[in-house]
Amino acid sequence: MQFDFEEELKKLPAKPGVYIMHDAQDAILYVGKAINLRNRVRSYFRENIGRGPQIDKMVSLIARFEYIVTDSELEALVLENNLIKEHLPKYNTLLKDDKTYPYIKVTVGEEYPRILFSREMKKDKSRYFGPYTSAGAVKDTIELLNKLYQLRTCTRSLPRDIGEERPCLNYHIKQCLAPCQNFISREEYRQHVEQALSFLGGNYGNILKELEEKMQSAAEAMEFEEAARYRDLYNSVKSVAQKQKITDSVGEDRDVIALSKDDVDAVVQVFFVRDGRLIGREHFYMMRVSGCSREQILEDFVKQFYAGTPFIPREIMLQYEISDAALIEEWLGKRKGGRVKLLVPKKGTKEKLVELAAQNASLVLSQDRERLKREEGRTIGAVKEIAALLQLENVSRMEAFDISNISGFENVGSMVVFEKGKPKRSDYRKFKIKTVAGPDDYACMKEVLTRRFIHGMEEQEKLKEKEIDAGFGSFTKFPDLLLMDGGRGQVNIALSVLEELKIHIPVCGMVKDDNHRTRGLYYNNVEIDIDTHSEGFKLITRIQDEAHRFAIEYHRSLRSKAQVKSVLDDIPGVGPARRKALMRHFKSIEEIKQADVAALSEVPEIPEHIAQEIYSFFRKDEKQTSHENGDMLK
């Protein structure tokens, strides 16, 4: 039914809420919030009042709109964020990165607390430190803390499980005080936990002094291994301490946010300050920023970033004033459970910190622009070169196939996929040849291509009938160009399969020289020379190498499995289950060979008569070898 804009605009309420713009295919173009839906939505359909070409383009595509009324502008802000995150509308400025930051979690709610790595900050009885920007640094810090304070890392429920099991390896290597054995009292263990909490709070002086004293005492007692252990711990603590740069004397939690922008891209830099220390920084890309002001980009970033991060600092320092600052402060304050302040520093060290963040954002943008240009040359630029060489209008997805075998043993095929010049590994597929015995690459290739495209046609039919979701399988989407690992012969095989299935796809052969290196392309019965220094040639070589590697790896894995099976599966009564049980128990074929009947019978899955069969099998093998050696001596 035709959408009546005039009628629907009259129905708009003068209330806060969220509006959603749809195009003719019902895709969501834009999601926005308004304190007054009637005024805000109507403004899109007035005559052009200098709102910019991006918005004009979006308005021209609107086929219908809908809206959701909320009780307040704050509710509208939350709903807007959720809808943008879910639908990723084409004309909303979007935060490209979806990072989750690591935390250090101390389970102080447990009687015997542990120090854990966590990707989320829950409202539980634990204490959290972070977020940090490096997962590796978090793991290193946790490892260091466990070495320093010897806290438990196990999942045993203490004190319930005390004394039930013997202490683990960590106790023996002096990385746990073994509270599971009552080797340390709960009160003394808690003291170690408090020291770890103090360390995480930035108090390194005491532990450095203590480690230095222990190192010197051990050295004087000529306990050099112990002295070396304390020395290594001392150096580790010192390294962590040096990384924690003081930003000011007040131990506040704050984020510092600034951006850099050009005509098409924007990078936002965030400095994370915790307890007055700069613990890390991170940059984020904002998409679809053309025609947007810096203030608008910054506001969109703040809303989307803090909608997804569990930790909200008390203070957020911004490069520019944003229009919804008071509303965002209210929203973040409710999420945090305390006051949150947005401010734009005008002078002093805080302003310099914002300037530093802006400089870093600008540096990332300029460096990435050069990197992206180089990357585009290697990928999209290379694809365009190949398309121009073959006189094809549009090439995005390319599929390459290869066959691997050794004298016809375990024939296998590989399919690799490149989209826009980059490998799409999720769409790679392996084929175990079913109908060809012996080394016949052409027959193998025919089987692989036939299976690939018949499967694809079946998936497309299911898609039409809505039996599967779009993008269900890698076979559903057909390539714009088929690349064969060889010349005329392989190309003709592919063309015959496509003709039989009534599919029209360009087929190109990757022709090799006598040294098995790509020298050109075979297309439309003509061998085409290609500049070996061009990006297109390099991409062809990468695709060919990737198809070859993928096929060989699959073939190698099958050979390996066959070799493991070939020894044990020749024994009467030994099938896959018993073979696995034997390998699990004895670890190697050699150990199985050396075992007597009694040892073999210890495996629960091996009854005595099967144990006798295994024992006799290997003894018979030894007798045969001995007999053959005797014949050779004669």
C-alpha cells in the first residue's frame, strides 16, 4: 500500500521519541531521536534549508517512516543507540570498531579470592581494575601478581573442598600458598590479597623495596637460584611501574577524547586515565562522516562508545562542545550510578592532554591513509587490473581451484575465494574426490566443479523458497571470475561443466612456465601476457599459491590419518573406538608394540582375547621381518 506522507506527517505527536526512515526495499536508512517528533520529522520534508548533500540524498530515498514514542528524551537516546547498533543504518555515523576491553578482576567476595582476566565488568562482589587496552599486558600482570603473592588460580570451592585433593603444581613451583590444604590461614591469605590490591592501585614502592631486600639476603646466603628469582620479579615490577605514566597528581578516572577528520574519514583517539595514571590509549574509526561536523561526529562517538563499554569514568574530557551534553551526562550518570561530567578544557594541563589526543588522532589518520592506499593498490587496484586485462566490466569475487594427490592416492580438491582482492577464508572449501581412482587431474577437477555448482544451485533454490537464510552457505554466491590452476586443459574442463549446468561465468587459466611459476593468463582461447611487476600479477600469484597450499594441507592431513589407521586397523577386532583407546593409553604405536598381553588388557576397552590378537599381530610382524633378514643373509 502506498505510503501517504502528508497524512502520516499530520499524525506525528509532539512528544519525545525515535524515528526510523526506510527506503523502497524497506531497508533502514536512518535512525534519529527527537524531543519533539512532529517538529523533527517534518523538518526533513521541507524545502532544502542548507542541510547538506548527504541528508538531501537520504531524504530522496525515503519511502516511508515510522516512530516510537518514549516518556522522555533520555529514553529516546537509549533507544536510538540500541536501534543504531542493531540495524547499522546507511546514513548514521557509525563507530566502526566493536572492541571489548580486558579487566583485572579480584574476587574479593570469595573467602579465598583469586585474580582473574575478564572481558566484562559485572555488578558483583568482585573488584575490577581497568579497562586496559592490551590483553597481553593484563595477562602478564596477573601472572606477575600470582608469582608475587602466590594466590590460588584454581576453581575449587573453598573452604568446602579443603583437604579433599592434593595440592596442584602451582604449590610445588612456589606460585600458590595452597589454601586448599590449610597450609595458610584465611587471615594471612587475605593479607596477600590486600597487598595485590595495593599493587593494582599503583603502590609499587613497598614491593620493590621488599624484593630488593629478599634478593640481597638470598645472595648473601649464597642461595643464587632464589636470588635470581627475586631479581626477575623485581625487574618485572619495575617494568610495570615505568609503564604507568602519571598524568596529574589527583587520582581520578577520566577519558580524554579528540578526533581528526578529512573529507571521507574520521579517527577518534581516546586516552584512558585510571587513578591519575595513563594506562593506555586506543583509536577508533567513524564511518559515513561525509558532510558531518566534527561536533556531530564526536557526539555520535560518545553515545555509541559508552553504550557498549561497561566502565564509565567520572570525567570525560572532549575536544569540542556537543549539543546533547546535559542529556548524555544524565544518561551516563544513571548507567554508572554516580555523577559523570563532560567538559571541554580551555587551558592548563587538561587542555594539553586533549591536544595530545588530537595530534595522535591526526597521526593515525595520515598514516592509515597511506597504508590504505597501498592496501587498495594490492587488493581492489589489482582486481581492476585483472578485469581490464580480460576486458571484464565487474569483478569482485574470484574462486580458484586446485587438485592434490600422490600417484592417485587420496585425490582431493581445494576451493579458495578472494573478494575485492582479499582472501575470504570462511568461504574456502575442501573436496574429497569420490568418483576418480588414480592420478587423473582433469576428471578430479570436473567432479569438484560439478559438486560446487550443483550445490550452489540447490542452495539458491532453497533461498528462493526461504528454506535457508541469505548468506547461508559459501556455495550460494557464484564468482564473477573462475580461476583454474593450469592452461587450456583445465579451462576447457571448467567451461564444459558450466555449459552442462547452463551457468555463464568467465573462466581464466593461470598458465605456468617450466619452473612452475605463473607466466600469464589463458582466456578465450588466447594466452595473455601479464606484467610480472604489476599488482594484478602479484594477486594472481597469491591466489594460485593459496589454492595450492590449501589443497596440499588437506591432502597431508588425510595421509596422516590414513597412516595412523593403517597399522592398527589391520588387527582383527580393532576398530576406531579401540584404536583411540589404545592411543590414549599408550601414547604411541611403539609402546603398543612393546606391550605384553597383561599391559594391553589394562585398557578398559580391550578384552583379553583382543589383547592377545594385538600381541600376536606385532610378534608375527617381527617374525616375518626376522625371516626376511635371514633370507637376505643366506
